[in-house]
Amino acid sequence: MPAGPAMQTDSRTATAPRRRDAATVSLEDLLQLARPAEALPLKAGSIRALQGGTYTAPFKGRGMEFDETRPYQPGDDIRNLDWKVTARTGKTHTKLFREERERPVLLWLDLRQPMFFATHGAFKSVIASEAAALLAWSAVAHRDRVGGLIFSEQSHRELRPQSGKTAALKFLKTLCLHPQWRQPPVPPQISFQDSARSALLRLHNVARPGSLIFLLSDFRGFTPELETHVASIARHNDLVLVHVADRLEYELPPAGRYTLRGDAREIRIDTGDARAREAHRQRFESHRAYLQALCLRYRMFYLQCGTGDNPVRVLQNGLGLKRR
């Protein structure tokens, strides 16, 4: 729902994505993000999430693959005992693991109806898609595997992690062809919370231990009831929450009457009540504080990206390319 000139800002920078349309994505635009993505650090030990909260520990690193079984030796971790071989031979055996050569990078991308909104810059769905494309190209540059889950209220698209540029292209083509970009707004078939829960369950089935997972969303309907799913995924993986928000969601414009227009409806808002403006701001701050506390509780990373921000710069700063 783009607004009038009073709510516009100029967010252009030297490295800003060159997009043809602020309300949708094109494969050509996403292909152009391959070059700036090469500078994004996804390696363990280098990445830092500096926004929101105090947790800035590095990523855990790549996952571990099973290598072989050998007789138990003093000092071996008892959690790695191979009980099947031990029972068969009558002698205690332990499993050995080796570090994966290619780390799975999973992109959980929200294309539900609330993501198709902005009062300046580009739709939240466009910003999230550009960020996902940058992360996909960065994974390819670091020789990691790329996969993901692209979802809306009506449909899910699931891609298992694969290697090389072909995997990134497959993800981007699936993203651009998702029906949510073309279908007119309709009342959602399920609630925002139910759609988020379903998408998290699917992610849990896809993610292997040691994966690097990015959740790109406005996290509408993301309530404490979903914490068990997030905690389960975060236990064996590195998670980054990329919180996409529009300025209107966290700050109402100066006192006055405004009109927001979309394809299907028109909304008029009156911001003359100072108490209402403060209550509006507090609601968003409460939501953001909840997400930040969630990240601290389960050792995840939090980044915020506005609809008027440059996702290249947000990811560069948030993922540690620029130090304090």
C-alpha cells in the first residue's frame, strides 16, 4: 500500500539494489545481487549480529557427518556411543564424525499477505526477497549448499539444499514464480500464527544439524506458542532472524489525516491523538523486544531491515563486515 509523497524517503545509496518495481521481484534484479553478495561473510567465527541485544558470539560452524565406528577409548564422548555395534559385538564402540565440507544454508522466506505492504521504499516482501537472494549468492560464493522454504497462507515451496549456482538459480526462479506475487488479495485461509507454525514444522523436517538458517519475515503472528518449534531448530543449528518492518509499523506520521491505497481497498488514518501514536509505537517495540529476547534465550541472531533500507548494507553491517 504505497502512500503519498508525505510518507516517502530517499533510501538510495551507491550499492542499493536496482529494482524495476517496488511491489514485486524479477529474476533479472535478483541475478544482479550476485556480485555484492560475495562480500557477505558467512564463515564460522567471522559473523556477528550487532543489532538488538548483547549476544554477539560467532556462528558454531559447519555440521558434522558420520565417518566411522571404532572401539571406545578413554576420553571419548559417551554421547557418541554406537549402541547397535556395542550390542552386536559385546564391546563398547563409539562413533567418529568429520566436519562437513559444504554447510547447508536454508532460507525461510515469508510471503504472507502482511509482507505485501510499504509506505516508502519497497514492499516488505521485496526487501525480504532481495535479502534472501543476497544470502543465496553468498552461500554459493562460500561453496555452501542452498535450500529453503518459501511460504504464504495458501502455498509452500520447499527446496532441499544443493550445491552450486544451479541451486541458487532454482531458489530464485521458485521465488519469482510463487503465486503470491500474482494473485489478488483474498482473506487468508488460515491464521498468520497457523501459517507460521506450519512453515516452521516443514523447516524442522528439512534442516540437518549444523545448518545455517535465516528466517526472513515481519514475524506477524509469531507468538510464544511457537517457541518450542524455534527452540528445537536452534538447538542444533545457527538461526538468524531478519525482521523486516515498515516505518508506519513502528512510528505513525506527524499529526494529520492520511490515506493508504492498495489494489483492493483504501484505509484512512488520523494520527492527531498523541496517546494513540505512543500506544502504536509501544506495540511495535513490545513485538521487537520479544523477538530480541527470543534470540538471546536460544542463542540466535537478530537483524532488523526497514522497507526503506538497503538490504546489502544491512546484511554487511549485521553480519560483521564492518566492525564496531
